Amino acid sequence: MTRFLLVLFVLIGATRGIQAQNLVDLEGLKPPEEFDNVHVEPISDGVQATSFVIWIKEGVKAHYHREHAEHIYILAGTGNMTLDNEVFGVKAGDFVRIPPESVHAVTVTSDIPLKVLSVQTPQFLGQDRHWVDQ
């Protein structure tokens, strides 16, 4: 009976646009053996937010998002993050909140790629990234 109710809930939820919860093993996620400077792995997407695991070998140039807030949790590696006019070191376990319109960039300082969980709100379709000349 419990299994039936669970299946029924999932089916009803799917028809109403409700997404079932997912478990993602962030530690187990690995990038391809070969990638250029940045590799992005989408892990969750919906109208309220989009989540990615991102590996960065060297850095990400300065940019901002007009309509999106970004929350970054550092999973591995170290780097120097620029947020507006402030520069600070980041390491595994750090959390960075980036409001809309805030110019941000990162330079990797570790021997391993910086691995981050990035959550963008609302849903991020890739168009709201504006590069800044430095």
C-alpha cells in the first residue's frame, strides 16, 4: 500500500509540475579527464533555481548577472575570489552569496581544479552572463 501511495504521489506530482527530490553525490561527481579551463555539470533545474557543479582549472573572468543571484559553495580547491571591489581567499567549506549586478571573478590558486556548487535563482538559462572588461 505504501509503495502504491508513493507511486501515486510521484505521478500526481509530475502532472502538476512538482519535481521529486533527488540525491546527488557531490563528492562522487568527477569532471571528464580532459577539459579546457571550465567544466559545468547541471544537477538540478526548475523555474525557481538552477544548480551546477563547476570545475575551474585557472579562473573565470569578471562578469555579472543582471537578474540572478548566485550562491556558491566551495567543494574542493582554493582560489582568490573578487566580488565587486573586494578580493578574498576561498577554500573548501566556504559559502559565497553573489547578489544580482555584483561583478565577480575567481582565480584558482590550488594544484587541483576549484570545484564548486553553484545555485542560481531564478532558473538560469545561460543568457544572463555579462562579461566585464578589466
